[in-house]
Amino acid sequence: MSILTVEHLSHGFGDRAIFDDVSFRLLKGEHIGLVGANGEGKSTFINIITGKLMPDAGSIEWAKRVRVGYLDQHAVLERGMTIRDVLKSAFQYLYDMEQQITDSYMKMGELEGEALDELMADVGDMQELLDTNDFYVIDSKIEEVAHHLGLNDIGLDRDVEDLSGGQRTKILLAKLLLEKPDILLLDEPTNYLDETHINWLKRYLQEYENAFLLISHDIPFLNSVINLIYHMENQKLDRYVGDYDNFRRIYEVKKQQQEAAYHAQQQEIAELKDFVARNKARVSTRNMAMSRQKKLDKMELIELAAEKPKPSFQFIMGRTTSKLIFETKELVIGYDRPLSKPLDLLLERGQKVALVGANGIGKTTLLRSLLGEIPSLSGDVMKGQNLEIGYFEQETKPTDKTCLQEVWDEFPHFTQQEVRAALARCGLTTKHIESKIQVLSGGEKAKVRLCKLMNRETNVLVLDEPTNHLDVDAKDELKRALQEYKGTVLIICHEPEFYRDVVTDVWNCEKWTTKLS
């Protein structure tokens, strides 16, 4: 059964085409991975099929009575609502049904005969729906999902207005999973989850009976939960059966075949053109020349897809630091209450350290406390000498600047050509460079921030989830650049496949946090 049918979809922003005559069909129970490089239009596609964007052309048709759940990281949570309130709202349709049953019982005293029988039958159907949807154990279901996604550590009675973007995303994901829609649309759901919660979500999706469409650049996670790949590239959408690794194998073979056919055709065209040029003026060979010209005119040309610019990352090394980078004495971090036990930490020159552990236990708070961006509750932080720190924040404030303006403001001594070249080295095209940052994909925004980091001298890199939103090529290139970097690195990352080949040490923050019992 087809849940969603998309036919002849075309869409673009200004003179930048995103889709050209794309068709797509999603069947009941399919587990689909939607993949492609940053900026190819994956999130735009989801926004179109959910009605948030109107396409330039084409049709989108959902099956009747399909319940769609979309993890929208830009959704607004109302001030005054607690986490528990948001999670309970997943069952609002059941609460409404319960009220309908109560209202129906009130009406029954006024009815008789056939009308009464019909109302009683309706009430029976609604009561059965409440029972099959576990209406009477809602609180325990909320507690279970909240526990597995680490929301109990935040506190279910916390006002959602007080939470970080990552915490809000986790709440929206929990609400979505509680709703159990006919189709889940998940856009980078692992970005704000730690390893434990990613493993739980992996098991959940493996056992999920309904359909889902998943955008993710976390390849091990993707491989473990999907059985179909749709690849978005050069305004097209192509279907591959199997996991991501199988898609890459088939894709590379198709690409090589296309290149071989292209070169063979170019050779044939050159030979035909040469024959026509040499023989069209001769009476004896004019007919043969005309025949070859007709063949040239009718030939369906093979075109190679334009190569996407691949990022080339390199951090500029600053002067040598002292042996000591950071040392803490009895440091207690937190805001209104402690997030850690007293910490005695030592980071020395040349160390590359990954901070790992569950979300919400204070990893980002520790980074910001070491940098002096927020005060500690007690204890001391000692910094070494000659530190030139480059800080990649997980969340940044929105801006209406273009990429060009954003980087140029940071490096006013650069020429415009130098700014453009710096952004191009990070894998951004001319159209990206001239676009406003707010219209870029999450991965493209991250590349702009990395561009700013790479064009100043540093000897210490402090990176808070730098792989979020980056596509596979960009992550591989970032890993290589960090491996080659001669300075000190302190990184928060939820992807072991990324950091294990980069770091010299792993600090498990769960050993000192006060948030876990």
C-alpha cells in the first residue's frame, strides 16, 4: 500500500534549482534512508511533503487518514509548558476521545431506540481505541521513553523555555515516538543524542512496524535501521535496495559505467566530426558525410553530473604553548546548582581529548567554564601561556548576513577573492557563498563556522559536536585535518567512529557528574 506518492516534483530557490522532475513512492512498512551531500535538498524535500513549502511544480498525495510524525528541529515549544506537558500532548487525540465518550454518556439519557444503539456502538468503538492505544498506562509510557532518551535527568517538570536547542530536540523526538504515527520523518535525530540514547533509538527503529524516512549522516546508525536508500544528487532522486554500504558499491559502479560511456561517445563524436569536416566538400564522399552528420544530429548526448566541490580543511598552527593548557583545582561547574563533583583535571600540550557521556550531564558547561565564558560555582581554572584557542560552538545565534559578509567581517584584511577562496575550500559553491546563512542547510552553516576557525592561527581547538549536520565527505576531511593538527584538541562528540581515530585520551564525564546516580 502506498502511503505517499510524489510525482514530477520541481523546486528551487531563486536561480538555484533543488529538484527537477522528481518522483517518489513510500510504501507501508518501508524504512528509508534519505542521503546526499549537504545542500542537496533533503530537508527541503521533507518540508515540501509535509506542506511547509509549496513546490514549483508536481503533486504530493498522501493516503487517507495517514498520521504523519515529523521531527522538526525548528518547532516552537510554548513558555509555561513542562516537559511532561509536551509529552502528554502526544496523546491529545486520546484525551479528546475520552471527553467525547463522557459527552456521549451524558446524551444517552435523552435518546432511545436506534439513535441510542448507534451512540452506544460509537462509544464502544472509541473505548476499544483507548484500550488498544494503552490510554490507561500513558504515564508509565511517558516515563519509559523519557528515561531511555535521558529526559528524566533534565527533570520532567522543567519549563521547556529554559532548555537548550539540543534538549528541546530530544523532547520533540520523545513526543514523536510516543505518538507512534503511520510514518515517522526524522531529520538528523542523532545530532543531540549521546551513544547510550542513540543505541536505544537504534533498537526502537529496528523494531518499528510502521514506515519511516530518515535523514542521517551517521552511517553506522543508518545502516543498522534502514532497508532502502534514496540518494539525492544533482536535482534527482534515485532508489537503491539495501543499506548505505550497498548503495555506495552500486553507485560507484554506475558512476564508472557512465564515465566510460561518456568517454566512448566523445571519441565517436570526435571521429564523426573529423570525417564530416574532411569529406563534406567532396562530391564522391558528400553523401557519406551527410549520413554521419545526421547521426551526429540525432545522437542523444551523455552528460556527466557536475562534480560537487569537496571540502579541504586545514587548521593554521599558532605559536607553541606552555606544557600546561588547562588545570582545574576542586572545580565545580553548574548554573543554579552543581553539575559536577569537585574536579582536578589536567590538559597538556599535544593531548587530544574526547569528552563523552550522556546528554545533559555538563560536557558543554565544562568547556565553557574552562574557557571562562561562564563562572564556575567554586574552585579554580588555571590556563597555560600563549594559548590561541579556536572554539566551535554547538549552537550559534541566527544572522541575516551572507556567507561572504560573515567571514569578511571576521577577517576584514582579506580581499573579497581571499574570502571566496576560503569558503570554496570548505566545499561551498559560489551560490552558497552569496546566499544568506539562514537559507543554508545545517551542514553548510557548519562549514561557514569551520571556515572562520581555520583562517585564524590556533594552538588549542575546543570543539562542541563539530560533526553535527556534516555530510560524509566533510566528516572524513575534518577527521583527517584533526589527525594532522599539531596542537591540542578538546572535543565533545557522540560518534565513536569519528573521534576514536583522532584522540589520545577519552574522558568519561559520567564518572564525575552529579546528574547520574
